[in-house]
Amino acid sequence: MRDSRGWNVDGEFRVSPFNTRPELHEAYDWPDPFTLIDSTLRKTLFTAGTVTTIGGFLRIAEELASAGVRHESLNVDWTGGTTPPERQLELVRAVGSRDFGFTLNVFADTLLSDGTRLTDGTRATAVGMRETAELLVDLGADTLAPGIVPAASDARARQLDELEALFEIARSLDVGVTVTVAQVGLRDLDEMVPAVNRAIELGALRIDLMDSVSSLGPEAMKVFVREFRDRLAAPVPLTMHTHDDFGLATACTLAAASAGASPDVAAGGVSYRCGFAALEEVVLALETLYGVRTGIDLSALTRLARTVAEESGLPVPPLKPVVGRYAHLRHMPRDVAAVLRGGPDAFPPPSSCVAPGMVGARLEWVWDGLGTDDMAAALAESRGETFTGEEAASVRRALDAAVAEIERYPRWLEPERVAEVTDKALADLRGRSDTVPVEVTGSAVEAGVQVFDGLGMRRATELAYACCGWAPWADRLVAGRPYRTWDALDEAARTGLAALPDDSLTTLVDKHPPIGATTGTADLAANFSRLEQSSLAASLMLLRELARLNASYRDHFGFTYLVAAEGRSGAELVANIRRRMENSRSRELSVAHAELTAIVRTRLRRTTAALTTSTP
């Protein structure tokens, strides 16, 4: 279960070698086999105010399975009534009807009573044991989870009889039984252990312990788990369920695991009250600090937590360990300078012992009110430039002033805004302003249309094809001459593009170089692309981000991100591609078609204007 990776794995994590001290590991008694139990679905359902749909729960379940979860727990609680909440039944039914690759363990409070009897001698529950068991199995439960609750001394024998009857029912239904024991830190071991041992004798697959109100501290947790294990009739897998009332859920869960009880966790620590032991915190600590292999794909942790947040409506707190945005956000001067100089993937990451990519995250930086001249110098290096001392100071002052203008949280500048402020500060200091291609005059365009009308077929087709790259469009446009006016030529161009089918559109879009990419060719289309993207050359930092977003866009939609880039800053394009990533594919095809039309019309207008000053 443990591995030999030690305390330092290049590119992944670097923790203190004290974690590998033999005297520490001699005191650990990790569960064998190690069996992580997940409660994300039920804890999401139980969290106040969440808006998760059944479809949302199923998407969370898919992410859990993809991350490596192999055991999921759900609840069906009658709580003294004749029917349980419909949402609980609906969730069990939806999850149980699909094969996610994990076992589905379902707790129900009517599977086992406290052994008391009503005056007529019947069990003091509204729904019978067999009725409950058959319902849960019909819904898709793989194992039944009765809860052993405190029983009066004169009722314990009857509770054990019920326990035996439940196991017989489970065998007849061909399902296993796990046993849940709540409030373990507040109960007498002499009261709990006999019933647990009887369950073990009957064939319980696992004992799920619950410190329901966080009554055990980490040190006490170890003592409790060890003493509980020592008093069991036979070895059986244990789990421990811990809430975060004192902010110690992760610590107590790790303590329990080191003493032999596997963790019960939930992604993002989602749960009612104050939260639960967070899956990402527990497994990352086990893997890096203790060398325990959990079977969980660490690179899926951030995506999983964000999926829970998106589907439930409960945001991931920014300061949340491992998956919160601030866990991988840098703003302190030395940290920002290190990110700018080394890049977001450099190892070790500044102010961290775990690479963000290890948990599926990415290192980010922002500029807030702590800026320094060295940060400005590092910013220059990230842009492929070198600032003079005066330029660095001017850029820092401009950035700090922009931060000071922000009145609400968060008071910082994102990299895109940093690039904009920096470009303006440098332009002002150097006595120039960034320029964009000037729109050609109307008279030149009108005169150029007359020249275009008189060109030979081959030359006219070459020029038209360079504007668009779709041969049928170019052929029809040339065949439609003479146009005599720009309005007529423009109308023909737009009409021709309106007939472009989706398959031809994506092929045509893919002929365009990705935004921010360079092209080594010297044809007319390449010249157009260089001119249209000339405003992006100032910021290498933004070009790297655009390259990353371009790749994500293509993975998402299956074709190249296309935008009429002329005169638009890199920051604008980063924001644009991020917005468009939220579109459906059909919507994005429409947007791409509109952007292509705008590009072609601009190219055609520039081409006709140029015909008045060049020899065709």
C-alpha cells in the first residue's frame, strides 16, 4: 500500500524528509486493504440550499468514478414516517440504475431498530425490515447498511435477534451487509462492541464508524480506533466518518487511517453544518506526506470539486486547500516574479510543496497593491523585453494606480489587464501609442472596385481566393463582375458566404492560423493574417495563454478558434475566447461564421483599395 517515492518527486511534490522517518512509520497501522469510502453524493444532497438536479448528481457520479472512487454511500431515512423523502429515493434509483464501476452502499434507519417493542410486540418502526431491504435492492443497492443504535439493556437481545434476521434477508436477496455505528466518540465501548462483534460473526463486510459531531481529537482518534480494533472478534475493514466542527476533519480522518480505519470523505468537504473530511485534502496528504497509495487519480481532484460546485450551486471557497483558487494563486512580490520568470509549470512552485498540475489545477498570478520594480522587471522578461529602470518604475506606478482605482473585492489586476496597463504606460513613456491598421478610404475602395472589375479571370480569382480560401465562393464572386460599386461587391461577397455549409465552414476556419501563432509562408492569406494579428505581438505572456486557450477551444469544438482580431488587444481576445467556450457547438458555428464573414469583408475591402496603388 505504501510506496518508495520518498519525500521529493521532481515535478510533483517536495515535502519535508522528516515525513519519512522510520520511527514515524513504525507507529502507523494503515488499513489493509486501503478502502476509501465516498459520501459526496449524499453530502451534497444534505447540504442546505443546494440546487443539484438528478442529472447533476449523475455528472458528479461520473466524475467520482473517473477519479477512482470504488465505494459510494447513500441514505434513505424514514425518521419515524411511513415514507422517506422522495429526493433520497430518486437519487438512489438514479445512481443504482447505472453502472459507474463503484459499489453502492445504502444506509436505511428502518433496517434495524433499537430492539424496543410496541405494546402489541411489533418493532417500533413504521416500515418493516424486509420491505426496506427489498426496496433498496430493487433500487440498485449492492450492500445494505443497518445502523446499530444505542439499545437499552433489556432490548439488546432483541436488537441482536433483528440483526440476525437482517443478515438472513440479505442472503436471500444476494446482497452484502455493512454496519454503521454513529456517535462513536460519545458511546460506551462496552455497549457498542458486542453488537458489532455479532455482526462480524454474521458476516458483516465492513464496520463504518461515525464520529458524528467531531467529539474526538486527532490523538484521541488514534487511541479510539486502536482500542476498538483490539476488541473486535475478528479482523474486518473499518472506516471513519468525521465532520469539521473544529476544523480538524482532515486531521482526524488521517489519524484514524494511521490507526487502521479507512477514510470516509466528500469532494470539496461538502456537507451540512460545517462540512466534512474533504476527499482532496485527505488523499493528497496520504499520497505525499505519508506515501500511501489511495487509488484516486490526483489530477482529477480540482475538476471533481468544481463539478460538485457547478451542479450544487455551492461555490468552492477561494481559500479551500488543494482545490480553492487561492491555493494556486500568487500575488506576493517574490512569488509573482518567480512565476513570471519561470512560468506556471516550473518546479518547485513558489510558496508550495505540491505542483498545481498534480491535482489538476494551474498556477495563476495577479498584481495587487504589493507591486515592486522587480515584479515589473520580471513582467518585462515574460514579454521577451527588457525594461529600463525608468520603464520598470513607470509600469509599476501605473499598475499600482490601476489597482487603487478598484473599489471592491477583489482588488487586483488579472494578467490580461496587467498587459493592457503596461502597454499604455510604455507607450506614454516612449512618446508613442500602439497603432492598428487604418481603415482605407472610401474613395480608394470605390476606385479599386473598378480595377477589380477589369482584371483578368486568373488574377481576379487569385485575389478573391486570398480573401477567403473557399474556391466556390471566389469563382462565383469573380463570375459576378462587373460590380462597379463597393456596396454591390460587398453584397455579393456576403450572399456567397451565407451559403457556406457547416462542413465547409469548419474546413475553411481551420485554414486560418491560430490566433497568436506565427506563419512562415509568404502568400497573400498569410500576409493578411500577420497584419490582422499585428497588435498581439507585444505580449509573449498573453500569447502563451492564447495558445493554451486555442488548444482547449479546438478540443472542445473540433475546429480552430477564429476571430476578427484586427485592432483588438490580446486581453480582449483572451476574454473573447473564454466567453465563447461557454457556447454550444451550434451556437459557436454561427459565431465563427459571423467572424469569418467580417474577416473576408475586411480583406476584400483592403484588397480593392490596394488595387489603385499597385500594378495588378
